[in-house]
Amino acid sequence: MNEADLNRVWQEFTEKNDFKLNPDQKHVDMITKGILINEQKYGLKLCPCRLRNGTPERDLELICPCNFKAHDTWQKKGMCWCGLFVKR
Ligand code: SF4
């Protein structure tokens, strides 16, 4: 999967939700690159903004998209931790 494919998946994922991709395409591109680098390194599309500790349980929590509505950043800023997804 390349960056364009991943962006297309996210567009479809957000279509019928109360969030969308960040309109700042440069920011989206930066996060996308980080996720794809993590996939090459670790075999999983891990969040580029949070540290893995090497345990399978922790790594599963970091697969993008994560459960970002449970994060403070969603409540306070209306975005996921990395700012990839923002409230509509
Ligand atoms: S914080 Fe955002 S970029 Fe990071 S895993 Fe969650 S949804 Fe993806």
C-alpha cells in the first residue's frame, strides 16, 4: 500500500463519520509517511506520534486508526493525538 492508497482508504473511512481527514494535506502526508515507515519496520501500521514499548498488547493499541475518541485531544481539541483526523 502506498500513500495514495492509504489516503483513499481514510477518505472512505471518514465519509459517514463525524470526523474527517485534517484539511492540511502536508500534515496528512507527514503522518502517512510515518505510518508506512512503521509498517515497513514493524509489520503494522503503527501511529507515528506515540512510542511503542514492544509488547503486542501495546502495539495493537497503536494501530492507526486507534480509538482516538477516548483521547483528551478529541475532547479538548477535536482531533486525534496526531491531528490526522479532526471533528467535522
Ligand atoms: S492518534 Fe491519529 S494518527 Fe495516531 S493512530 Fe490514532 S488516529 Fe492514527
